[in-house]
Amino acid sequence: MSRNEDEMRAKARQEAGRTTDPVEKLRLLCLARGTTGILGLGRVFRRMDDDGNRTLNFEEFSEGMADTGMNLDNTGLKDLFNTFDRDKNGSVSIDEFLLTVRPPMNNNRKKLVLDAFKKLDKTGDGAITVDDLKNVYSVKSNPKYLSGEESEEQILKKFLRNFEENGVIDGNVTMDEFLDYYSGVSSSIDHDAYFDLMMRNAWKL
């Protein structure tokens, strides 16, 4: 774990103890688990979703919040549930959940992430697949490829899985999954210039 991430986790833990905004507190509790804390939200959601229908009713939501370390009374839980329930249909979908809790990225950072996504999505069908990556991401210097331990396909599939923690692991990385991944990374980087440099170096933008 990098020093940068260590600092972010410590800072998030401190701020979670201070903030009075429940959405911000939930976000900070997730960040306190590291950058993958935000990515782990999909898993958190699936754990809460007892009947597996990809939406949470109030009861499932309340139990899930208690497990996450949110100490709220019934009124606080209802208010938080209503904040997440954007379309006011009495349940919280996984999209509503992730959209509400994802740390906001400023426009410059978001543009870089979307530029990277467009560059990777060679076919322009709104998802990044192994075939898209073959033209952009070279495995030639990967030690496991060089040793013959793993094929190009295996390495690329594993690489794509990094972006799919929240959603369905199906080898198709959607723009939302890509944004989720980088919103977690972004929250651990204070300076725009550093984020800009990292994205340009990673994806040759």
C-alpha cells in the first residue's frame, strides 16, 4: 500500500468521526478501507441485497448501514434512505447507491477519465473488452507473460477485473465501472497536476 493511500485512509477515518453529513460519513468509512473501499461498495450492496433483486428495501438498507459502521437512529436511517432513493420509488437500486456515494471528481479529472475510456473502447460500443485492450495495452513486458505462465488473454482479463469490483464480472467494463474505479483513485490524490500526469502516463493521452 502506498504512503499516499495510508495518509488518505487515516484522514478519512478522522473526518468520518467529525462529519455530520451521513452520506459523507458513509463515503469516508469506505475510503478509510483504502481506494478499493469505494470499489468494494458493489460488494457491500450485494451483501445488503438479501433477496438478490439488485434493489434494497428499507429493511435491507438499515441492516447494511449498521454493518458498515453507521450508527443512526430510525429517523436518520429514513432520511439517508430517501437521499439514496433518487427516483422516490421506495427502493434503492445499485446505480442510485453508487451514484450517491461515489466521491465527486472535478470536471478536469472526469474529462481525463472519459478520454481514457474512449481511447480504450476501440469499438465505441460503450464497454471495454479484452479485444479493445489488445491494441492499447501491451503485455510484452509482463513477467508472467515472459515466463509463459500466463497468456495475453489471461493477463488482460485479470487487468479488466480491477475495474469490475462493483459491477458484474463479465469481461465488459462499462463507463460507470471505469468512473467508479477512478473516483476511488482520485479521492486519494490531492493535486490535479499529479492526477493529470498519472492518467496521461497510464493511457498515453
